[in-house]
Amino acid sequence: MEKTRNAGLRVKEFIEPKNGELDINGIMKILPHRYPFLMVDKIVEWESTKRIVGVKNVTINEEFFKGHFPDNPIMPGVLILEGLAQVGGILAFSTKETLGKSIYFVGINDVKFRKAVIPGDILKLEATIKNLRSRLAILRGVATVDSEIVAEADIMFGITG
């Protein structure tokens, strides 16, 4: 990925998952995010241009727990959504069709938070493509802990170039 002048991201290299999985090194070849803003540790399922599942191991060592909240650590909902967007971005923009194009997060709809995420949880981040066109991708993101939905949303990305 290279950062473009207008804050979009450009996919430069197609990364092929092995047996539907991608480790943190492969993820970092696709996403420009780094600690403390990388919200996915591993991709555990990947059906090209259809569906992807990633995991985030939530630990008390996360920087955001210092202030959210010191006596009752809860993962901020916006960071759960960021994790869904990152996993969805890996799926939508790691195809041969989007190679060389710039991508932008452009919107989020129908957001629902259902349960708190706390240290020790394994956050499962699943994104399914609802609509993929030449200039827009819409994905449905669902975050779960122990098979219980903790958050869900429709995530939109713009595609240019």
C-alpha cells in the first residue's frame, strides 16, 4: 500500500491467503495501520470477493483501556467498527480487480452495539460483501464474542483510480 496525496490508500500488491488464512505479516502488507491502531491480529477465513473473518485478541495491555475506563475496561465501540472496516478493507481491496486503485472509507450505516467487549475476549470480525461495483463497495460487518453479536454495521468504501 502507498499513501496517496489525498489520504486514500492504493493497493500495490495482491496477497494470496494460504488455506483461507493470513497472518499478521500478510495483513501488514495490505493495511497501512500499525500499533496501536491495527485492530486485526489474524485472518482465519477468506472467501475471495465474498466473505472474510478476522480475529482481534483483546488484552488489558491495549492503550485505549487506560482511559476507557480505568475501573471498568471496555473496548470503545468505534474501535470495534474500525476492526470491522479493516477486515472488510482486506476483503474488498485485495482482489486483482482493485489492484492499483485508491480506496477510501466513505460511510457507515445501521450501526448497533449489543454487548461490551472486555479484556480477555477474542473478538471475531466478519465482513460479507453486499455490493461491489467499480466505484463503491458495501459490506456487512458483524463482530462477535463467543458466538454472541457485540456489534454490527454496513460499511462503505469508495474506489477510485
